[in-house]
Amino acid sequence: MTDDRSLERAARSFIEAGPTQAPDRAVEAALLRIETMPQERDLRIPWRFPSMSIPARFAAVAILGALLLGGALVLLGGVGRPSVVGPSTTLEASIGPSPSSTESPGAPSAPGDWILLEHFGANAPDGTAASGPDGRSLWMIRPDGTGLHELLPAQPADGKIAPAWSPGGEHIAFETVAPLVRIFETDAAGLAIHAVSGCSGEAATCVETSPAYAPDGNQLAFAESLDGLTTNVIGIRDRCDGTTNCSMGSGQVFHEAHVTLESTRIRTAIGWIEGISWSPDGRQLVFYRVAKDADGKPTGTSELWVVNTNRTGEGDEALHRIPLPAGLTAGDPSWSPDGSHIVFSSQPIHDWNDVGVAGTPDVYTVRPDGTDLRQLTHDGGSGSPTWTSDGKILFYSERAMWLMDADGSNAAPVYPAGPTLWGEATGWSYYGYWQPAP
């Protein structure tokens, strides 16, 4: 995939080499940002190209573009704690039938022992040299700020991003950065690693990204980009159980053969599929589709979509766009454990700030049918939200990971006395994923 994630990675490599002077256009952009951006909506995130669109990644490998880091810190440094709980917004219906809620009432389970962090930067969170392209790696930390360690150091050599926990918290799937973009799975202890992708990971053939486990852990959804990255579609693979076409002896963990949800197939010139999340009953997927230019930068359209998975024989594979107010760019969706709401961010960090486009993200929730839209943060510097298994929301804000209730109340830093994983000394970590309960 040659979109924003590729370019992002290439640029990050340049940063790690030690650029000492920012490109003129980056400086101008930073100055413009300072002049025009309200102080209270200043996002504390530096430009980082590690999670750029697929095309961007491959472009980055071929051409190590210059990236501004110092200017980015000025551009994206925020102030103030997140302001939470906003009023509901009434939406106008649009685009066909809306998806139905898939609430699954039940006692919530306490989250697990670890928070998985997506890291980038020349230096690792422990102050040592970071592994992986652009320092793109995964780190684990306990909720109290202790136990910080890297997951699978330098394995694979292509780096790691976009991780996903299995429902029981025993496995982690992730995609690599560059030059090959593929999906792998490891255990929570990082003792073994297995390839999941059935394709080469090369832009000329196919790449697979955005892994997401089904609620029972026996299927893995992902985005597949084909035909020289000109089209993308959602695929679903079954976990191996010793049956045909799945060589358990080779360490294969998912069937190579997979189904594709054809209603999601779209040309990448129109939109890239990212951020897949399952409904708790396994009947639907939510994802976002973001339009990007040839350089992997967003063109202003990013929408939430829901598709049936056909796991219960319904067969229509209906696809619906969640109706949201015009101008609200939505991404990074995560389905709540009870199925009642989807949390998401405006101007998702991976697709805005990661590729040098200044963003002012905030966290929202909405029902799957597009009703009951609520803005939970109001600081223009909060994003990358995910649900915890007990129904709370983990999100990035004010240079740290925060936790809040489903209605946006009781927001507080997760580990106030823990390490500050922000800055050149320790790199940057602003996508977090709390381990589900075993």
C-alpha cells in the first residue's frame, strides 16, 4: 500500500538519521499553524510518518523524504486537560438504511494486566535506540506505569504497527511497516511469531493491513489492497484447526484461503479501508474509509461504514454508511463491549498528523444507526480511542494515555506516576490498546 503509511515511514527514517533543518514548506506550514490555530485546540503530537497510508509507506522506502520534527512539535503541541462530555447532536438521515444496533447485554469483564502501545521515534521508551523502520515498534506497560518492555524486539525487521488483541488477551495481531506490509500474530509474552498474511506484502501484488479479531477469536478480519494498490477490500480468515489447507506443522495459524466482503471493495483513488472493529455478536464490522491524494494525505473525507459479516447465514452482506454531520471526519472506530455504541475520533491521528497535516481531533460516540452522537472531549487534542473490556474508553490526550467513562466523565491519566512516553528522549506513543480479560 503506497498511501499515507508508506510515505510516513520513509519520512520517519529521515528523521532518525538526524535532520537538523526543516524543509521550507514545513516551516511555513508550522508558522501558519501557529498564527491560525486557537491555542486551546493545539494538539500535542509531532508529525510522524510511520502510520501513513499504504502507498505512502512504499513511497517512503523508495524516496527518503525530509520530515520536520521540531516544527511538528510546535505545530502539534497542545495545552490544557481534555474537556469532556458534550451534548448529543441530532443527525439528519443520509445514504440508505442505517445499521442496526447489536447490543449484547452482559456483565462486563475487568481488563487485563497490560496496555499495548504503538511507538515511533529514533529512541525507544526506555531511552535506548528503537528497533524497526522509523522506530516503529510495540511496547507493553502495566496500568500503574511499571513493567515497560518491548514486544518482539526487531522481529520482524519490517517494524510493527496497528496491533489488535485477541478477545481473551492471549494473542496480538499486527501489520508490518516497510518494505513489506503483512500481518503477523504473536502471543502476549512475545515468545513466538507467525505469519498470517497469504500474500507477499509487496505493493505490486498485494498487502494486508488493519487486523481485527472476531469476538470468538476464531476469525481475523483485515483490509487487503490488490492490483498494485489500486483497489482494497475487507477479507476474513478462519483460524487453523488442523483441517485441510492449513498446515499446522509449518506454524501456520490462519487459513491462507479467505472470503472477501465484496460490497466493501473500492478503488483506492476513492478511499482506503482502515480501522476495522467487530460488533460484539460477530455479525457486523465497522471501519472507516478515508480519501487520500497521491502523497497519502487526507483530502477531507473520512467516513464510518458498517458491513454484515454473513457469519449467521444472512447472506446480503449489506453495507451502510453511518450518517454523521457534514464536515465531521471520522476514523479509528471501536465497537463497545455491549454493542450499543461506537467510539471514534475526528481527524484520526494516523491519517492527519502522521502525514504532516495538522489536525485537531476529538473523541465521539455514536450508535450504530447514527443516532445519539456525543462529543466527549473538546480540547482538539484527544484521539485514538478504544474500548476496554469493562466498557471504559482508553484514549490519548495531553501527552499521555487517559481513561474515561463511556459518557466522557471521570477522565484521568492512566498512569500519572509512570514514565512520560513523549519526546525525543523516549519517542512517541499515542495509540494504546488495553489487554482484554483472560
